[in-house]
Amino acid sequence: MVTRQFPHPSEILELMQFKKPEFNAKKRRLEKALTIYDLRKIAKRRTPASAFDYTDGAAEGEISLARARRAFEDVEFHPSILRDASHIDTTTEILGGTSALPFGIAPTGFTRLMQTEGEIAGAGAAASARIPFTLSTLGTTSIEDVRATNPAGRNWFQLYVMKDRDISYGLVERAAQAGYDTLFFTVDTPVAGNRMRDTRHGFSIPPQLTAKTILDAIPRPWWWIDFLTTPPLEFASLSSTGGTVGELLDSAMDPTINFKDLEIIREMWPGKIAVKGVQNVEDSVTLAELGVDAVVLSNHGGRQLDRAPVPFQLLPSVRDAVGDDMELIVDTGIMNGADIVAAMALGADFTLIGRAYLYGLMAGGREGVDRTISILQSQIERTMKLLQVNTIGELTPEHVTQLSRFNRVEKPGQQVL
């Protein structure tokens, strides 16, 4: 039999401790976000459909993006036991400098269309977290203003080689003069990918007021107020706008880009250079032989060639082929700190987040980007503790198995890289 008694009033009062209410609506909604997917849900509620889908979408059937995320989900970890994991160090060395976390912010185009603080929010959050920030050629904040926001931090610049080479050369010179330490030479955009969400929305730069966009704006007046009451969008490389994103990209990008362009840019650039958009082993080996500082394994977030290789799955083969001398950076599909831990274990030297950063930006501006970084940091640290490793350098391929839901079929006489 259970003995029952009347509770003492003091015991009831002890149980009835109410949490202090949070009256700041932005802080309240961000605190409730426990994952990047939570931030995505908030971002979708607060952002017009065309702008949200520009960020959230990918090319064609969006198969590459789905596969990239599934590849991270299909990871099996192998933890050690009985090892002291009370002190976790997440710092890592990349491209001649230190990052407090094993990820940086990837270059994103048209960022102030997502939320008016744009790159300033990203660069400020990166400075606070002591991680690198990458500005896109198609960014909506100037090279100099990003540098002013993050004067003591690591600023990287992502370069598209334009049809008008003088535009690209001028951007390289400006980034060097502003003290950017790394250049991302991007090679996967000879033309724009077929991003059908943008086409269906009629998404243009700048946004055009139509009956559809007006109806979409009614429940989100704050976005349009911000857009209409802040300085007009400015682009580092586009002298004119007006048209869909694909049309703008096609008018600027040059499908004749080649290794000679890489040679010219390397001669101009005084800092580290990484080639972004590499998607096979053979090209990685070629670039290693040419002596580039790093390769970024990336399919552009699935936004260019759909059904392209998944960078995370490509990583072990590339690491085996190029050895340890060349640094490897991985992006596309990262939505959890555990994804980053898995990539580092399988041979990556660093990772980049794009959509995850933009979801935070759309959810809450600078504070939302801070929340993105905080979520990923806590997930990284918890995963490392559960694996019972103390430093990023202790992660090895033995900690991870890549499970697969599909296998490549080798054709007769074909070497599968």
C-alpha cells in the first residue's frame, strides 16, 4: 500500500516556480528554435514565398539537394568508451588561419533580399563567433562594408569569372586591398542552373509588385517595410538589374572559363586561393598538382546541375587521391552539427554553411544568424562528447560509416571515381 499525506504548502510553492516571461517577440521565437529545421519553419512564415523559395530551392527536381541531406542522415557513428571528454576544443586551422569552429559562412547571392540586414548580419555574427565569412560576387553589400563589419576577423571572397573580365579583375583587386585573406575561384557556373521555383514565382531582381506578390505580402508587411525603407540593393558585379535570377546570371557568366583564367587570377591574388565547385576525383588531383591551396567539394547546394555527385560522399575518394597536403572543404546539405562532425571525420579540413545561415537570417536577422551558429556549435560539441573525442583532430574515418540507399552501377570499361 502507498502511504498518502497532504502536501505542505511550501512544497507546492516550490513546484510552482514560473518562468519569467519573455516580452521580446524575436528573442522568444528564436529561443524556441532548437534545430536548423526549426529556423527554417520560422523563416518560411516570415518571408515572402518568392524570396524564401529562392533560398530553399534547388535546380530541376531538386534531387541533388535531397540526396546531399539524405547522405548526412545516413551516417552511422562509432563512439569510443571510457575516455575523458570533459574538455572539448572545436578550433581548427584552415587556409593559413584559425577558426573557432570547423565551419564558416558560405557565399550567398542577393542576401539582402532574404532579410534586409543581409551580409552585415552574417559578417557580424561570424566575427562574434570567430569563424570565417565569405562574401559572394553577387552579394548585396560591398567588399569594403563587409570588411568594416568584420575588421579583425577572417573575410573570404568568392569570385565568378564574368564575361567582362575587367569586372572580375577589379573585384579581385578590391578584395585584396580590403585585406581579404582567401579567394574562392568558382568553377561550376558556366550558365545558371534551372531553378524552377524562381521561374514559377517570376522571381526577379529587384522584386516586382504583382497581384501574387501583393497577396503574399499581406501577412508579412514587415518584410516589405524593411525592403522599401532601407537603401536600394547594390551588387558588386551587376551594373544593371531587371529580370529573373537565371537571366541575370546567364548575362554575366562566361561558359568559356578555363584553366588560363585560374592562372591569371592566381597571379593577381596575394593570399590563399581555393577552387570551389569541384565534383570529381580527377579534377581534384589536377588542382592538387597545380598547387592550389584548397578544393571546395560542392555542387552549389544542388542549384546548378541536378543529379550531380554528393560532395560528402565524394570526400573519402578525393582525400585518398590527393593525400594530406591539399586542404579539402565541403558544403551542400549541412543542416546539423553532426553533419559537420561526420565530414571532418571522413577527411574534410573545413565545412561551409549556406542555407542554414540564411534560414537564421530570415528568422531573425543578426540574432537569427547567431542562433544558427549557436545551434550548430552545441550539436558539434555534444556529438564530439558522445563520440568521446576532445579535438577535431582526433576524429578519424573509423568514427563514421556512410550508409547508402543506392549504389553506383559500373558500366563495362568504366572507371568509377
